[in-house]
Amino acid sequence: MAINIKKCTLEDLHELQAISIETFTETFEEQNSPEHLNAYLERAYNLNQLEQELTNHSSQFFFVYLDQEVAGYLKVNTEEAQSEAMGDDSLEVERIYVKKKFQKHGLGKHLMNKALEIAMEQKKKKIWLGVWEDNKNAIAFYQKKGFVQTGSHSFFMGDDEQVDLIMTKTFL
């Protein structure tokens, strides 16, 4: 099994949209109404929105490949691109998703390690993320990686307000 990580460019826009919709839907469709899910997908993953995010100098996207197939992706933010004002010494992991058929192959770990590597290269003091309070598997994964809950914020799935836990890992 060959695992590779590649930074996304504008040429990857359509593939990024496809994997974003696929992985978000796989992860959350059972716990949310189709109306709320579709409203979120249309807002967050339309081509104009993704193009703005891809061209923002404070955001980066990466694909993870398993044997030449895109299996998941990562989005990290710094500076003003962070979804919460956490300061210039922070890096946000906004999205980290792996297709269901590729889970349990360590790909999430590879993506998280990439985020940690970027944070260290940029001399960030902390890395943080928001995770839905009911996503127990993800919470356990982040805890294994040394993240602790430091707060919470609202996340809107359509007009359904949900709670995301803010989890942070601080570097010495």
C-alpha cells in the first residue's frame, strides 16, 4: 500500500468538491435531515466557495492517496482564515476526512501528522480543531493525538445549530 500526500491546487477544484461532498455525507447523513445536510453541502462545497478557499494564502488543502486513488483530504488554516480568532500562533485543522472505504488504514493519522508538521514548520504554539460533540470516534482519535477540549462553538448544519467541541494541542 503506497500512501502519498499532495498539496491541492486550483486544478484539483472539482475533485476536491467531489471528495468533500462524499466524505461529509458519509460522516453525517445518518444523524441529520436531508434538508439540513443539503443546505450545508450547497453552502460549504459549491465551486465558488471552494475556489475562494483554495486561493486564500492562509489556507491549504492536501489530498491523501492510497495506491494512486484519492482517499481523503485535509484543510488547515492560519491567520485570518481560521474559523475562530485563535491568534497568529495557532493553526486550525478545519477539515480532515477519509472516505469510508479507506478508513482503518491509518490515513487520518497521516493527514494529522501533515497538519502537525505544518504547525511546527510555521513555529505555531498550538494546533486546534472543532469536532461535533456526537462524533465520538473522531474525539477519541484526537485525544490519542494529544488534543484536549478547551471550549466549544456553534456549528450550523443548514439552520440546525449544533455544538462543536474545540480541541487544542499545545507545543512546548
